Amino acid sequence: MTGNDAAHDIRRLIPRFDHLKWKMAAAGIVIGLVSGLLVVVYRLGIEYGTDASRWIYARIRETPWLIAPWAVAAVAAALAIAWMVGKEPMAGGSGIPQTNGVVICGLKMRWQTILPVRFVGGLLGALFGLSLGREDMQEHYLVTAGAAAGLSAAFSAPLSGMMFALEGVHRSFSPAILMGATAASLTADFVSKYCFGLRPVLDFGDIGQLSLEEYVWLIPLGLVAGLVGSLMNRSLLGFQTLYGKLPAWSRPMIAIAIALPVGIWLPDVLGGGSNLIDTAEHARVGLGMLCLLFVAKMLFTSTSFDSGAPGGIFMPILAVGSLAGGICGEVLHRFGDLPSDAVAVFAVCVMTGTLAASVKTPITSILLAVEMSGTLTHMLPVAAVAFVALLVSDLLRTKPIYGELLERYVRAQGMQMAIASHVGSGIMELPLEMGAIADGKRVCDVRWPSGCLIIGLRRGESEIVPCGDTRLRAGDYLVVLFSGEEEREVRPAMRRLCDARLD
């Protein structure tokens, strides 16, 4: 029996849906290994670069004439970043909006040019202390698995990586996506832990528990977190609008110039912000300094990220949220009867709520806090604050930051993105949500977009070949065949039919 015959027999034994799941699991392991290694190298580079920037700014503070060579290096680095991002726009920013664009809008990534630009640009930004983090069937499923692996390796949080793939990138549940994301996330986490050890990036250690009487503070904390997350988004988008009025080559230069006074007088604000989370948790500085660090970190993150330099905002958002929680805890500790060991819990809760309000991924945010604290004890207060913060964010009509950045990116690129499409065909699998336009209707009664055909339907463990009279139900998974020429129109149109309406 030849290898092809054996593969054919396996495909006959395994149903088509299950075959796709196991195929994605195998691909996820490979993606996890590659992504894990890349993130490990990137993490090391970012950490060494940030440490080097703090050392450089300390020397400048002691020896002011060093500003001259620093300025020459800063101009060269800024022009290099601007040139690289100009040549490869998808390498700018955090990369998550572009990943969402690949999955949702059918954009294409040229990894051969994106990877070196993100590595070199991100390391240059870290060397000057910019406030940026390390984030980082089918092609779209593989991209989703890669996003899960990246988050898992960056934060040593595999469960959060899996959930972020579903909640933050694909924004739907699919067994195939889950299998690929799980395999990639666990594999990348193994690589990360092998290199950095078993402790997570943000190890809170043993933090105390809130008493039942102190649970009354969870709603006010959720209100604060929702306001901070919404303010963070508005700051990021506002500074991006201001930068948009300037020539592209000048934006990284301005960001690096701002980093000079920040590095000299507030070096703790440099980099992603894991040190600030530790500061907020243990209340290592006074209340006034916490407030100053909070304002400075939010503004410096906005000026750094919106310059277009490669780098993420995941960690900076966590840092801003933890500082806000630390401020709340310190105020109540000094002027109320809150015990000092509750300040750390406040920092973790508001940090989680801020991320949920900004990114609109509450489950990912909760899991991230649980994995970082290493215990399920704080899941209830963390979850309560996260969902209150999400409600506040929705009431303020705050849109998910990565979705807003994606829309701006697509608008900025214009028709250039059409080049990425290719003629051909593909298959996508979409879940039908309760309350969606197609929910409860017969296949023949739905106005499907042109260029696509419903070729399969999975209901529970049953696989159905739908006909015109097949009535669709919430929870069904539709298998859609589409033309490559229509891909960018079919994907959003199908999501409008299958996703739950918010009105």
C-alpha cells in the first residue's frame, strides 16, 4: 500500500469535519513551534532593548552632552522605521488588526517581508524605550492558530491564547479553529516555558483574597475600569488622527523624541509596562507617583503606538489598567478601611476590566488574569469587574480597539488592498448565531451573497447536505464554497447573515 493509498483510507474513515479538525491540529503544532521560537527571540530582543534604553537614558541624565550622539542615532532609527513600514504597511502597529483583516476581510499577508520589518522595527523601538508590547482552510484558520500561539508564547498563557483566537480574532466558535488554536497555543507555550522557565510573564504570586464585605467595591471598580478602557481607546485613536496630519517619515521621529524626556525623568514608563504592573500590585510608590505614572503611561503609549512603529498595545493596556486599580486601592487604603493586601487584588481586577473594555474580549481577559495569578480564587471578583467594565464600555459606545484600527488601516490603504485578492475558490465554515438574520429560515429564503454556495451543514454530530427546504437553526455550522474573486465581499456579507444582530 502506498502512502497516498493510506492517506486516502484515513480520509474515508474520518468524516470531513473531523478530518479538518485533525488536519488543523497537526498544522497547529507546526505553527506553535515556529511561532514559539519567533516570539522567544522577539521577547529576548525587546527585554534587552528596553533594559538598554533605560541604561542609555540614565547615562544621558548624568552626562547631558550624550544627547548629541543619541539624537543622530534617533533620527537614523526613526527614518529606518518609517522607510520599512512605508514599504510594508502591514508590519506597522500591533499586527492584531491586520490579523483580523486576514480572517474577516480576506486581506493577504506577505510574511516574507512582514517578519523582518516587525523584528527590526520592534527592536529599534525597544532600544529607544517606546511604550509598545510584544504581540504578536485554510489560510485563515492557520492565521488564527498563529495568533493564538503568539499570545500564548508572549504571556506564557496558553488558555488565553486559545480563547483570544476565538473571541478576539475569529469572533466565532468552530471545532476546527479550536483544534488548531489549542495545538498551536500549547506547543508555543511549551517552547516559551522551555526557554524562560515555568513562571508566567506577569507572576502575581500569592495575593490575598477579598472578604465578602469588600465585594461591594467590585461594581465601582468595574465602572473605573470601563472608563479607563474607553479613555485608552479614545487616546489611541485621537493621537492616531493627529499623527495622520503629519508626514509619515516624521511620526517615528516624534515618538522617539518624546521618549527622551520620558526616559530621563520617568524611566519606569519605558517599554511594555510589566514593571508598572508589579509596582501597582505592591504599591511600591506613593499615591501621587501612581497617578503620574498612570497619565504618563497612557499618553506615552499613544504617542509611541500611533507613530506606526511595530509593536503591540496589549501589555501597555494591562499596565494602565493595573495602575488605575492600584490608585483605587491606595485611596481606599489611606482614606478608608481597606487592608493593604487588597490593593493587589484591586490592581488585578481593574487591569482585567480595562483590557475587557478596550479590546472587548472579556473571557480572554479573565483567563489571562487567572493564568497570571495561578489560582481560580480570584475568578469571581475579576469576572465581575470585567463584565461591569464591558457594560460601561458598551454604554459609552466604545468600539473594540483592534476593530477600529483595522477599519482605519483598510481606509488608509484604499484600493491597494485589492491586489491581495486572487482568483480561485475557497471554503469557509461559519457558525449561525441565535438571532442572526438566517436563524430559523429555510436555505431558499435567505438572500445569500453572489459568488458563494452552501455545500454543507453540521448540526451537532450530524452532517447534512442542505437543500432549499432545509431550515437553519442557531448553532448550525455552514460550509460555504466561494469564488476567490468575490472573497472580500462574501466574507463580511456572510457574517452579516450569520452573526447575531446587536439592535
